Amino acid sequence: MGAYVIDSRLFKDQFSTEAMRRIFSDENTVQKWLDVEAALAKVEAGLGIIPEDAAKEICRNARVELIDLDELKREMDRTSHPIVPLLRAIKKVCAGNHGEYVHWGATTQDIIDTGTVLQLREALDVIEAGTRELHGVVCALAQKYKALPMAGRTHGQQALPITFGFKVAVWASEIARNLERLGEMRERVLVGQFSGAVGTHAALGKNGIPVQDGLMRELGLRSPDITWHTARDGIAELVCVLAISTSTIGKIAHEIYCLQKTEFGELEEPFAMGKVGSSTMPHKRNPPTCETIVAIAKVVRSTAPLALEGMLAEHERDKIGLQVEREFLSRVCCLADAALKKMLYVLRGLSVRPQNMERNLYIQKGLLMSEAVMMRLSETFGRQEAHEMVYQVCMGAFEKDIPLKDALLDHPAIAANLTSAEIDAMLDPHGYVGLAEIFVDRATGSATPAKSG
């Protein structure tokens, strides 16, 4: 395998996607740096700061295919600097003396930060589109199964009946909030950087702000009100939001994983002949995709502290934090998109087993419906007395492994107030799902989250 799974020929598609690998490839990284340098030259020429011919020549040659990346890497190693070798490479491909005007008034971090934001915009476009697609799939699934009863569980134990659609609608509501988070943070994250060595525009003086604003208009980014060289809260917010969003996906995958257990058998991730669960147990039908999603969610969550740590930067520039960001930003985006794509695959092909859900409604021989009995008896005995009475009956039924109906009829006070037919009606789980269907409609109705810019 590769030094990291995203680079592995064997494992890369488990932990990343082709789209994200392209966005954060060396070629696209360098092209984004070149895009910033070209836009800067164009804006400065328009303001009369550098010659028009120089700007045109810089823009014409700001193409990654004209840069020898192997040579660039050797020079980066030799100089211990990422941008100076690029500036020399641009000068080399520009005619005459035009290359001298590249990077005018800029500092290295201006180019790298703004280039990174351009990449993050591409990444967010992909992730947000995938999240919106996931929301639609989940809403459709919730509507399809909004009336399908199943056992609701609390603390790992059967609690009361719900519907499968109700469970899925809870997922839909959470995904909708993640869409809001992704859209709202764009305003704070997709902000360019251009302010010079310590952020004061000393090299450009009064032209600094016009160049900054023009550059950001050219690149389609927000212009900062002041430098953010050491203000990394935007990066931290991005990672934290991706951690939240991916954790939602991880939670869904873990729920499917749990409900696919043999003893439950209520759900199963997509299966096709040829998918092997074990090298030694031919019968196994494992949930490997859900397992991978949960693993990815854990890794993404573990990265949030690194992003928050980056906010503790020193003075007016701190490369330590930047180097840490370089390690995790592309990784987090790759992982988040991989989790999304895998979850879309799982939910589109999800096997729902109504017969097993129905079976599991009755495995406790009526104990699932204790609340219904308690509430009915509360009308006669008061709530606390009824709770104690039904509690004693339920514990006895559990220990003796007998149907709750039999235990209820064996209790003189209960038998005197409830008929056999009334008990049968109360122990029917299909009639005790509350407002589950209404909540499905509320959470997955026509008012889907508005597309953010």
C-alpha cells in the first residue's frame, strides 16, 4: 500500500474519491497558485501598477503544464520554500522581462492561502452537492417506510414501537442541518488572502486594498477585512463542520451495521453474489461498506482537534500551523467525500426486511407494550400505582419467560379491570406508533433546504 491509504493503488477508493484526489493533486495545487498569480497581475495591470504587456504574458503562461513539477520539487527541496521556485519557473517561461512583475506586492502565504481556498471551494461544491443528494435519498426512504412498524430501542433494549420511516426521518433532519452548516460557513471560509509580508500592504501602500478587493472579485472570493495569516478560525470551522457532517453519516452507517446483526436482521447493506464476507466462513454476509464509513467518521472527528490547535498561532506568521494544515486539509476533504459516496451507495441499495421487523416486535412476548397497559390502568389506579403494578407484572413475565398477556390476566386487580380483548388491543404494536407518520412528513416535507451559494 502507499504511505497513506489515499495514495494506495489498492485502498484509495475506500478512503477517497477520484474527484477529491483531482482537486488536491499536485497539478491542481500548482494551478491554483498560478491562478492567483495571474489574477493578481491582471488586477495590478488594470490599476496601472505593472505593465499591461507583462500581465498578459504572465496570464498566458500561468499554466501548470508549462511547469516542470519534478524540477519544481527539486528546487523546493533546495530552497526550503514552496513559492520562490514557482516564481522562477514562471519567469523562465515568460518572454523578455515580463516575469519580473509576477507576485508584485504579495507574500508567499497570500498565494498559498488563497490557492488553498480555491481548492476548498471546489471540494465544498462536491461535498455539498453530495450531501444534498443524500438528503433527497433519505427523505424518499423515510416516506416509503413511514408506516412500517418496528421496535424502537433505547439503551440498546427494545422500548416502544416506532416506524422505520420515523427512524430515517431523524437522519433526514440531521442531514438538513448539516446542509445549513455547509452553506452558512461558506461566508466565513471562502475568503481570500492578500496583504503582504505582515498583513499591512506596506509594499503596495494605498494601492493595497484596491488590489486586494480586485483580486478577490477576479477569483470569486470574499475579500477579508484584515489579514488572516494567523487567524485560522475559518479553517477550524471547515474541519469541524465536516467532522459533524461525516459523524452524521457514520451514525447512520453504524445503525445499519447494528440492525444487520444476525439477531436483528432488519436491514442489510447492498449485497451481490461475489461479495465475500470471510476467507474461512462461506456463510458470512458482512457489512464492510458501513464498517468503512464508521471508520472514516472516526478519523475525520479525530482531525478536529488539530484544526483547533492551529488557531493558536504566533505573532504575524506561523508556518508550524500551516504545515499541519497541509497534512490534514486534503485528507479530511477526501475522507468526507468518500463517506458521502459510500453512504449514497448503501442507502440506494439498502435491503429493508419488514418480516424481521415484524418478528422482532413480538420477541418479548408483549413486554414492548408495557407503556400502553400502564397508561390505560392509570385511568383507574393513578399513574404511579399503575406503573408499580405493571412493573411487577412485567418483571415476573420476563423472569418466567411467559407472555405479558398471561401475566396480566394472572393479576387479580388488572384482570378485574381489563378484558382479554382489551389486553389484546393494548398489546398490538401496530396501533401504538404515536405521531410517527406526522413527524416523517414534517421532517421530509416539500420544504427542503435551500441551495446555498
